[in-house]
Amino acid sequence: MLNKLTEQDCQVFTRELLHVLPLAQARRAEALLGPASKVLIFCRTQYFRTLRDQRNHFTCQERGEHGADDYRALVLLPLSEDQVRRYLAAALPGADPEALLATIRSVHNLTDLAQRPYTLRLVSEFIPEIERDRLASKSVYGVTLYRRMVQRWLERDGGKHHIKPEHKLLLARDLAAHL
């Protein structure tokens, strides 16, 4: 949400969002349920450049009603191989998780992609196609997954395009090369 707002609007949005907590706690107290409300806010790690930026945002530059001690910042670590194995076993019942891990290990960069929840889901969805390509002696790379993912997004958003999908692909390729 915040990356679409000005810095000032980000502060207003966050401040209003955090007002939910005292309201919820007051309602629980009225119902004699006690304070158990919490607010979970998450973002990508690159949103705040430094911990100081993060602290300043949530404390309104240390002028707000909430101090740094009112928050707990957590970082989602990469998934372990065991967590990936358990996910694959649940996501692809009947498949051998060890064989799936071997497939992932055999493709450049898939092991890294499989360590993050969202891209692990994508990897698990594309594993049958990846295995088919490998059996057909086609080269498969991490970029192969990204290409298929982008193609799926373009097909899904078919009615929303203002720019032709093939031009979007060219733009994305050039932007990636530039970055």
C-alpha cells in the first residue's frame, strides 16, 4: 500500500491503521474479554532502507503516541530444506518430496527461489512442466520459471491491458537489463 502513496500520506495511512488497536482493545474491555488485539503489518525488507527509517515511520519521527517499544519487528528467514520438503509433500501429494527436491536442485537458481514462500508456491506449480522439459532435454533455468509466471500474469490480465502484452515483455526485459 505505502509504495503508492506520498511520504506524508504514508504517515497518515499508518497512523490511522494503528488507531484500530486502541479501538479494538476498548471494545474487548467493554465486553470484559481483556486486551488481546494485535495489529500485524508486513512489508518487503527493502521498503525501509534502514532500521532507523522503519522506527521513524512507526513512531511518527518519535512524535507519535506509540514508541519503538510498542512494536516488534521480525524478519522472515529463508525456508529451510526441511520446510521446503514438507511444503512440497503437502502441495503435491503422492509425489516423492526427495525427487522434487532433486529436480529443484538440478535447475540453476530454483533452490534459492524455493526458500521464499511465494516463489516456492510457484516452483511447486511449475514442477510438472519443469520435469517435462527436462525429460525432453530442454534447458531449464530459474528464468524459465519467471518467464512462465509472467506469461500467466499477462494471460490472466488479458482484458486490462493498455499496453500490448508483447510490448510489456520487451519493456520488462529492457528494464531488468538496465537494473
